[in-house]
Amino acid sequence: MREAAPREREMGMEWYVSDADGTGGELRFAEEDFVVRERERFDVDLHPADADTGAYPHLVFRATLRGWDTNDFASALSRKLGMSRERVSWAGTKDKRAVTTQLFSVRYEERDLPELGDADIEVLGRAGRPVLFGDLAGNAFEIRVRSADHPENAAAITDALRAFVAGGDAGPEDVSADDPAGVPNYFGHQRFGSYRPVTHRCGLAVVRQDWEDAVMTYVTQTAPEEPADTREAREFVAETRDWNAALDRLPGKLRYERAMLHTLAERVGEGEPTDEDWRAALESLPSNLQTMLVNAAQSYAFNLMLSERLERGLPFAEAVAGDVVCFAERGPEIPDDLALPDADRLQRVDEGRVDTVNRHCARGRAFVTAPLVGTETELADGEQGDIEREVLDELDLSPSDFDLPGAFESTGTRRAMLLRTELDAERVDDDPESLWFRFALPKGSYATVVLREYLKDDPLALT
């Protein structure tokens, strides 16, 4: 176990599993270096594209996108079709700096779709319902890391990640190339903001109902990587609290910050905002972003719990008495090689059930969990329960704190602690300083959480 990079520790990711030195390297040098293909679970019968649009109004298609953010592609397609973007839906959201193959649907009566640059569209047929987020099982990745300083270190890291899944006293010498690898199922830096990791700090303020702190953190906290004019504008807001003057200074691209300041300027002018004003400013954000702030606070606590379990030497691939496990989803639409933890199927593990549960864990049919805390969260018992309570105490949080207004409210859930996958990491034949990584992950997990173990670098190297 090795201490993580400082910026990662700010996000609750305090350790690497592997002690080996990192490979270093450059990610996303070209879009083709980061290839993602969705593993779908769209269990709906498709009908021909010219089928009755009354019964089957949704045209289902698969798109391979180069340099497209999912939301931007949906907006561009809807504009071409002259319709609301709400009529376009998809299974999962993907990053822009990649080549991604994704499932979409559009409520559209024609059978052909317009051409869009850097988008290859394959119409699959018609369905009676749209593609939804639940139709994503996971993602398969092919990722190239270029200009690695020490590509030779990859093999030792892979062995360490396989030993992490093997558990017990297993070491790198006890595993083979056929064994699965694993890492703690941390929330990656994208959850918190790669350049300016503030979403969890805003979320913690929201959960404490300190609306002023939430707004001011979001608007004024700076990062060295930001342009000078952006940093100066944020500092001006912090120093003056002159909302109207700040609107003249904040760059247009900071639309969420501008929305909050516009609300404050309208409500209080040059006066002093009340708690109600601060909350109104925060509620000027889109509802999904309001929810994301609270989710980031939950994710931060979750990461801290995993880091503490690592530090205590408790297993991730096996349960101990007091743990809460979830079981894998089953169904013909789920890919055979992708185990999906089902957080709705939970079981508390008592002393008499440990061996039975761990047989399921060894087969990838059960997973030890930690909470994403909300109003309905029940904490674990035993040592894991101690960890969960200590982290919440340190953050001054309790499940009841998530009984919040509107989009901020959260009932919570539990999430698997171990991210387990079949992993290939190999040198590129024609470029000895490059590495190819191939693996698949369940939905909601982060490829960068796997790659961080290899690069062992600042999170900005993973963006």
C-alpha cells in the first residue's frame, strides 16, 4: 500500500493498492487512445425502422462518436431534426476526449437520421420505449498510455492488483494471468472536478444547510490551472460581494456561477443576502447539478471509508463479520463476463454466515459494500461499522442530515467496495514507451480508478 498523490487525497482516495513505482505516461494524446464501447442491456424487441410509429415511436440507433460529449451530440442531433433535445435519450454519458460507441433513441417518425461530423450512426430499429440509463450494464475500454517513463513497472502493478482480489496472504507470486485484478471502487476525480475539486465541499455545505458556504465555495474557490481572468474574477467576488460588478467580470463560460450571482443581484441588490437568498441562488442551478453536489459529498465519505478499510488491512474481496454485502444482478440481458452489483439485494453478514458469503464473493456473485449515506442508510456492524461511523463523525454528518428540500434530498444506497475485472496491460509492439489497457467495468465505475494505480501521477494526468 502506497500513499496517493496529494490532489487525490483531497478527494478521499488516500492510498494505492500496489507498492510498485508507477509507469507515468500521457493519457488521451489522441481521441483514438481512449476507446469506450457500451455493454448494453436493452431487453426490448426491436422492429424494422419503417414499423408503425404509433406503436413503436422510438428510433433506436448506435452511434460511434469522436470528440463528442454525449449531451452535445444529443443537442446537435435534435437541432438538425428541429425538435426538443428531450426527445433524444441514451443509456450512458461519455467524455468528449474519446471514441465512444453508445446506444441512443429518438422519438422520430422518419427512418433515416441526418449526418453529423465525426459521428457514425447505425439505425437498429424501432421500440415502444426509449433507451434509458438503466439499459447500460457497463463499458468496455481500450486505452493507450503513451510516453510512459517506466512501462516495465506495469507487470508488477498488475500482479499486485490480482493479489488484491485473491486476498488473504496472497502475493504477486501466487497469482496467474488468468486471475481477475481489482482496485478499490473509488469515485474518480471526475466526480469532484479534475481541475477544481469543489463539488464535494459544496455538497457537504448543502447537507449542513449552510447555503452561503455552498454558494461561495462554488463561485469563489480557485485553482492554479484556471485562466488568470477566471481566478481574478473569483477573487473579486470573494473580496467585494458586489454581485452586479462580478457579473461583468465573470467569463460567460461560467454559466452556473453567473446564474447564482444573477439570482443574488436580483434578490438583494447591494444588501446582505439571507439564508433564503443563498438557498435560492443555489437552486438556480439545474436540478441534476443540485443533486450532483449532494452525490459528491456522499462519494467523498465513501472514498474515505474505503481508504480507512485499506489502512486497517481489512479485505475488499471477502466479507468479515458485520459487513453488509450485495449480490450480483442476474438476467439474460446482462453480459456473462460483467458482474453487476445489485444494491437492492443486501445482506448483513453475521459470524455464522461469513464462510458461505465468501464463497459467493470468490465467484463474483457477492460484493462487500460501503454506504452512500442518505436518510434510509443502515450502517454496518463490526469493524466496518466503526469505520463508517467514524468517517461520518469526522465530517459531522448523519443519515438524517440528508432530509433536504427538493433535488438535494437523498435516501442513500450502498456501493460495492471492490472493482473487479479481467485486465490486460501490455506493451505496444511498435512503441516500447506505450501501454495498452483492456478491461470492462460495471456502470457507475471509473476507468481512471484503474489507471491511477499504473500511472501513480497527479489526477490531471488522467484527464
